[in-house]
Amino acid sequence: MPRFLANRTWSRNWFRIPLLVISLSCTPSHGSGSDDAVESGKGMVPSCGGIFDLCGYSDRQSGNELIPKAFERVMLFSEGLAAVRMNGLFGYVDTAGKIVIEPRFDLAGPFHDGFAEILVGQHTGVVSETGKVVLEPQFGRSTPIMGDVLIVRKGQFRPKRPPEMEELEPFDLLYVDYGPMGLYSLSKGWLTAYTYGFKPFERGRPNYVWARDLSAKQSRFGLMNNEGEWKVEPAFDTVQPLFDGRAVVSVKVKRR
């Protein structure tokens, strides 16, 4: 279990207790050489222009072209694959520029633990790195976060940007104001009720996620694992992601 350090800060009607939470599980990030960066796609950035204003990829440091400009739109690489658009539909290419998942989606997101969110019409589903659709489009959002576990929002996809700028963001950049959601496993189905709000706890490949039941009388955040179970029971009013081995949280207590 985590250890807590408390520091009280008083206000007029309330006092707030920030707590430093020691990481439950933290995998350090390691630097990679330039060859590894290119192989994984991390060293490759979109590059657009030319007479037809098409897009490809260039080396992040040198600016040298690595994949010719042949696509209508391109996304950043993740796990060695990148979403690209051809003839109005998205598929995926590898770091050699070879199409490995044929274009057949209206929008395509980054890969996480071998899965990526895709949009067809007004609903999202999930595709595996082999190109197999493992969750037919049926949700408003279905974002991979931990292995085969997704954060799911029901309903239709809600555009937030003009079509040429729209994205299926990863969880780190998502769900600020999307309302109730739930955890859903590709192998087990629903893990939680459809009443939760979520925030990131760890970056990269997390083991836990901040969660709170929006239907509870006192809706507070706790740490939830990839089975939809509490590792740390809900006790916090505000939470922040893990940074340098600690996450800052706070509890509001009404002044007597």
C-alpha cells in the first residue's frame, strides 16, 4: 500500500490537505538510441508539402525524408505503426512506409499495448496490430489504457475539432469533460458500472487509473486496477498524475 505525507493549508471556510502518494508501481523510462527511435517511429515526424500538399515522415533530428509524401494526412507513430489517410480513409503503415493495415476507417488513433481505437461512421471500436477489428464500432469512445482494458463512453462520437484536425486522443489527453464512463475488457466485457469518471495515474503502460463513481453521494477518487477493483479506496477530492514517484492529492474538510 502507498505511504502518505500530509501538509495542511487553511482557507476561510475549508482546509485542504495535500497528500503525497508514493508510487504503487513505477517503471522507469529509458532513453533510446537514434536507430531504436527510428525503428519504433519515435524519431519520425510528419512532413507535408509539395505540389499536391501530401504528407510523409522525416527524421526528427536531421530533417531527412524517411517516408515519401504520399498520404493525405498522417499521425504520429506509436508502437512502430502510424495512422495515415488515403482516398479519405485511414489505415496504418510501419516505419518503412509499408501499409500493414488497409485504409478502411474514418479516423484512427494511436496504438497502446497492441490495440488502437478506430472510428467508423459515428461510433468507435478497436483494431489490433494485426489489422483485426477486435471490438466492432459501437461506442462514443473506446480508448485502450491497460492491456486489453478500455475506457468506454456510450453514445456517438463527439467531434471536438474541424474534420482535418480531428483526432482520437490517447487517454493522457482525454476525458476532461466527457461525463460518465466505464472500464471495459476486450476479453471479459464490462468491469465496472457505467457511472465513473477517470484520470491518468501513470504515463506509458499504467497499472492503475484514478477513478471515482459519479453516482456516489460523496464522489471521491481512488486507485483502480485493470480488473475494475480498488487498490486504494476512494478518499480524495482532487488528484494529479504520478510525477517523480509521487502523486499529489487533496481532501476537503469543512471547517468547524
